Amino acid sequence: MLNPTPPVAAAPVLPIDQAPFSGAPAGGAALRLLLPGTALFLEGLHAAATVRILSGCVCLHQTLSDGRRQILDILGPGRMLGAALLDTQPAGALALTFTRLEPVDPEREPEALAGALRLRLARAQAHVVRLGRRTAQERIAAALLDLSGQFARRGRGAAHTRFTLYPKRADLADWLGLTVETVSRCLNAFRREGLIAFDRPEIVTIRDRAALERRAAGGSAAGNPSMLSGQTGGQP
Amino acid sequence: MLNPTPPVAAAPVLPIDQAPFSGAPAGGAALRLLLPGTALFLEGLHAAATVRILSGCVCLHQTLSDGRRQILDILGPGRMLGAALLDTQPAGALALTFTRLEPVDPEREPEALAGALRLRLARAQAHVVRLGRRTAQERIAAALLDLSGQFARRGRGAAHTRFTLYPKRADLADWLGLTVETVSRCLNAFRREGLIAFDRPEIVTIRDRAALERRAAGGSAAGNPSMLSGQTGGQP
DNA sequence: CGCATTTTTGATTCTTATCAAGACGAGTGG
DNA sequence: CCACTCGTCTTGATAAGAATCAAAAATGCG
């Protein structure tokens, strides 16, 4: 079990409040725009830095001693990031696309911070469930549902089923404990079966959400209609 | 991927403040003693109930729609359990041995509660790392180190290396996303190699902690000395 | 266009789940 | 005390799933 994902073509590692492309919007508080691939240096982060994602996508990850990388969570708009949400473990964050951040003052909204912490825990536990004794297809199906919840913009009325899959195949692999090849095979299997559709690998459409949910819950191709599991989060 | 663990020979499911064998110790606050196999009903738990484990062992678990069970965490003395630490997900707790609980007043020690929440998150993330793309032996090795940290009573001076493995093989399997057979095979492989020792399956001695740490970090039998990973928690 | 990255597909190997059955221990009842 | 049962643990044989190895398409960029 090896073959660490080759070191990401790393953008410069920056302390969280020196991210590139800073802007100063109306309110006076600094807004930040991150380039895809920008790494936020969160390990020895000083206390007060907490931000909220306005748009884009960030992954939280941990690099293991043997070079393997484990992505802990993938965060979309509305989710928070920073000191209090950071644990003792060495961890880092990486922008997966152009991402806008907004500073959060923990004094002004302590509730939001506590809520974010609970959300992180709930999602971490949901992810444990996704990883424990589940097949590759179950994991991928659950991941697609999770990400669609975070990144599909819901029109009023019916939910849009098309969304941008910001994490690349390698990111999904590192998140779900699989290999790039397996991720690709599963996605294409789902496409052949008509559960999802995509022309370019990054734009995914969910064609049969119910079937995907069955897959995520352990139902095989021949559907076993049962309650769905997991799926925590979504846009607040 | 199936074969749900057969339904645990379940003890009665009780609201957390009606656990059997209640006692009233000196302080006036109620102490509770749980029998092995006692299930604490945590799903729709009303707000104020929070307890601290004084002795024994409790596992937090989630039962999936298809009957499979995922153990989220295994808690030893000092760890807390209850409302604020409980997430939206349907979850339950199970005493794995005789367990004494002490009620905690969130008003009197809000810090402890916040700390417990952070510890839970840190451990959940560590567990994600354990489950993601790691071999059975790596998972078992990491689990043994974790549990020894929580359950080996440290004499002053050198740490004791013998501890009670409260979770049974089936519990370990449900925790680590493996099967009972694989858990048994790994433990016996470690024993044959002299990393650990046990006469009865429940009393384990760590004979070569450094080697176990290498295994947990991904080193094969032919050791690759590298930094250890994971292992969060321990007795406070 | 040519190069680098990402994605896809195929062939093979390895790990672990699955299926099956035996060993051990503790508790029960004759 | 022993035969019996039940639950747990162990061990073996086989098969399914995913990793690995290898290489070809697709995509994006300078």
C-alpha cells in the first residue's frame, strides 16, 4: 500500500493572512482571493485567524509521514476555516479553485464558530462511516451526493443537479482512500449506467439521485430501496 | 461488502439518566454504574445530560440502514459523553464493560465541554486517517497504540504496557472497517512476530512499541523508522 | 504545435472479504 | 462431574475487489 500521490505542483505556502490577491471590499474588512493550488499554512496558525469561504472550494488535508496524503474534508461556500476549527494535528488547507475568503471575528459571532466546530465533527464522523467497510462505488456515490449538496446552486424550486466537481480525481482518491484509477473507473461506471453525466471531467450532472443514494447506502446495481445514509452539510 | 455484524446480545436501551445500578456518592451527584452491554440511548437525548467516564469503556456507534454497524470512537476514563458531544446523526453508545459514569454540569465546567468537543473532532479526524488507504495491519497497530494510551494505567515512571482490550474482535472490526477474521489474523500475526503478547484474547501486552509504531505508520515487517502518526487522546 | 497534466482503459497481482469449520471457555442442567 | 450449548476466537480455502503496473487518450497551456 504505497505510491504516495506525487507532490502537488505546490503553490507558495502562505500564512493565512498573507494570501495572494488580497482585496479590500466595502465593509473595510479584508477580503482574500486565492488562486487554485494556493496552500494555506495552518499548522502553527496564530490564534485569531478565522475565515469564511464566500465562493470556491478548499480542502483540509494532512500529509502522513510516508508521503501519503489524506484529505479530511472538502469545504464549500459558507463553511469556516481557521484557528478554533484546527486541531492539534498537523494539517493544511488547499484551495482547489479560485476561492474568496472573508475574515470572521470570533468575538462578534461566537455561535457561528461553535456551529462550525460541530459541523466539522458531524462531517468527520460521516466520513468515518463512508470509509469504514464500504466499497469504492459506495464511497464515490456518497461523495458525489455530498459535493452536490455543497456546490450545486439550488435554483428556487427544484434543486439544480449540475455542479462543478472541484476536487480532481487524485483529490477524490486521497479523500476517499482510493486510487485515482479506481475513482475514474467508478465515475465512468456510474456514467455508463446513467446515474450521472459529464462531458468534461469537472462538470457533473446527477441524472438519477435516488439510484445514487441507493448506491451510497450499499444497494448494488440491482436496486435495494432503503433509507439513505450520511450526507451532512450543504449550503447554509 | 455485507455481512452485518449479528445483532449484539443487547442489554436494555435506557435513557442516559436511567441507567441501571445508580448510586448516590458523597457529593450528592448521582453516580451510575453500567453493566457490560448496556446501551445508552443517545439519539433523541434531551439537552442537559452529559457525563464523564470514571472507569470502564464505552463505544459510540452508528447503525447503518443495511444493518452494518460503524463504531465511531471508543472512550475510556476521563472522556465525556452526552448532549453537546452528540451530533445530529443518529448515534448510540454502548458500555463494553462495567462502566462508572459521573454527571457533568455544563454550567460549572464549560471549558471541559469545549475541550471534549475538540478532542472528539481530533480523534474523528485521526480515525479518518486510520481508515483511509491503510492496510489492515496498519489499522490494527494504530488501534492498539490508541487503546493502550487510553487504557494502560501508567505506573509512575515507566508506562505499563499491559492493558485490557475491552472491545472484542467484532467491535474492533466494526471500528476499523475490517472483518472479525482479519482482526484476529492481524493480532495473531503481531503476536507471532513478538510485537504484542496475549494469553486470553482480552489482556494484551505491548512488547515492542517502537515496531508497532512503525507498523502503524506504514512500515512493513522490515522496519522503516519514521515518525509515528495518529494517536490522539489518552488519560487526562 | 509541442509539452505537461489529467483522465481513462487494460492486464495482472495482492489484500482482504467471504465461506466453512474447528478450538476454546464459560455457563447450564442432568 | 460430565455432556451440552452458546458465544467468541482462530484457522484454512477460495473468490471478489481494489491496487498496481503500463500505456494510451484527452485536456490545457505557453
